[in-house]
Amino acid sequence: MNPEQRSKKDHGIMNITKRLINPKELSDMLEISVNTVYSWVSQRKIPFVKCGRLTKFDVQKIDEWIEKNSVEEKEFC
């Protein structure tokens, strides 16, 4: 095990960044309601993954979606 891996250990358990998050975690991340998350899913406004009956969100895809849907600031003279 290299030093970087050892530094990531916490009491013998590796700290792993989650790739998929649930609707509650996404609502907390975006500071919106869970109902809004599900509404966007039903309208296909946001990228999501179905794991059987569960709806999950790929953090990388959400970051890309945020970048794509960001409005650039406008300079005023």
C-alpha cells in the first residue's frame, strides 16, 4: 500500500468518494426540495440512473449538467 492510500485510511476503512448519490443527497447538494428532484427526473430535465426501482445520480454527470446549464455573467458598462 502506497503512502497516499495509507493517508486515506480512517480506522482501517478506506474513504471512498461515492459516484452515485440518492435524490435526498442531490437535493441537499443543490439546495432544492426532493420533490423538485423527482419532478426534474419525470420531465427528463436532469441526468439520472435507474438501479432497479431506485433512482440515482452520477455526481460527475450532475457536475457536467450544472456546467452546461450555467448562465454566464454579463458585463455592464
